[in-house]
Amino acid sequence: MTKMKNFCRVLLATLTLALGPTTMVRADDTAAGKSAPAFSVKVTGTGRPMILIPGLSCGGDVWDGTVSHFKDNYECHVLTLAGFAGQPAIHAPFLDQVRAAIVKYINDKKLDHPVIIGHSLGGFMAFWVGSTNPQQVGPIIAVDGLPFLPALFNPNATAESVKPFADQFRSSLSAQTADEFAVSNRKSLATMITDPKDVDAVDATGKKSDPKAVGEAFYELMTADLRPLVKAIQTPVLLIGATAALPDDQRAAIETVYRQQVSTIPNHKVVFAAKAKHFIQLDEPQFFYTQVEQFLRTAATPGMK
């Protein structure tokens, strides 16, 4: 249990967390007739649609460098989820509302098999959308995000076995004041991002997150296991794992877990960023861009117009 607690503290750290004219689009929260937005969207660039989903407590600005790199060839739809980075919070269940809203957004905007890139919690969400709506999405890229995060350090973990700890963590976060959350969030980010300037940038918006919303999202993330579902994904999947922070004696075993979690996806590839901590797109941007570009050049999407 101590090992799991330490892992979850690190996991929270990893998850807590412009160019040209842009537009802001709101996606309605579709559950129970509520009008609160499940996320906000900033659209930049032209070309094939690309949806970018940040991790827990992070704003869409974690993708600024990615947007700058891809905006000439892709229309980048950058999300900031409800309750994160100053966005209004929504009621639970949080993650399923976000999933449904992403699908609705794809349909409403008539996006033709968009590329979906998600970091951490965003990677989990990309797997979920791809599993439940396999014919509507294009290639999926998970940036240090997995179908079931607790199994990364405890292969025997189940959604049920993790619930007591996840609930305790949710309660602890929910009890924090905004100032307390801002302090702990910054300390966590500093362990997950290499360059202090990048820590400052992510922290600037992440500290505005609602602690209760972060706690609820964390609980739902920890207690949802997508491993039985991901075999339904029909499009190519790229999983990019981060290994710089892993102890040498655990690296091989943990890399095996990454591979196992996507092994049932018919068309998948797993690569590792050896010099990056959790925020691969910030720590190793050129490696990240190269991997994404190579993957997208060869990723054929069934049914794409």
C-alpha cells in the first residue's frame, strides 16, 4: 500500500498539473440537461482536424508548442476541461461527460476522423473515445497516458481494489483551499517537468483549477479500467511513454506494462522518450514531433473521406 500511495502522489503530480487568429468554441455538458460546458476549445491552424486533450488540472496551453509546430498542416482543436485552469466545474460523473461531449463536438463540427492526441488523463480519454466511437475518430496518440494507470506499478490492481485509496485522495484534495492546492500543484509539477520555465508556464494556469474538480477527476481516472474496451479501437494507436524518471531496475518491467495495456489494439505502436519526465511534449519536443509526424504519415484511417 505504501508503494501505491507513493505512486499516486507521483501520478497526481504528473496529471496536475498561439499563433494567428483563433476562435473559442464551447462544448455543452450533455448529461442531465445541464448547460455547463464540459470543456472549452481554442481552434488554431488549417488542415486535417486534430483534437488535443491536456492532463489533470492542466490548461490547453500545455499544447502551445505542439500547436505552433503542427498548425500549418492541421486544424488544432485544443481543449481545456471543466474545472481545470479556471474553467467552471461540472457535476460528477466528470469523465463520462467529457467523453460524450468530445463525441458530440466531433459530430457537431463535422470533423472527419480527427487525430486525437491526449496527455496523461487526456491519453486515457483518447483511448475511451476511440473505444466507444471507433468509426468517428482518426489516429490516436497517447502521451504517457494509459487505459488503466494503477496497473503501471501494481499489476494486480483492479478498479475495485483502488477505490479506497482513490476516495481518500479525492477527499484530501477536496478539502484543500485554492491557495493550498496552488502550492502543492507547483511542487508536483516541478518533479514532472525538467525545465523550470516550463514548470512556470504550466503552473500559471494549472493553479487556477478547482481542487474538488481535480479530486473527482482523479478518483474517476483511477477507478476506470479501459483495458477490456480498447480492443474495439479500429484506428492506429501510438503510445509514447516517459522513462527518464524510472529507476533503472524497474524500467524494463514498467515498459512491459505499457506494452501490455495496448496489446489488444489491432494496430498499435509503443515508443519511449528516454530523456523525458511525464510531460514529454515539453521535455523532449523534437522527439515528440518526430514520432508523431512519422506515425501520422503511415497511419491509414478506415472510412476517412
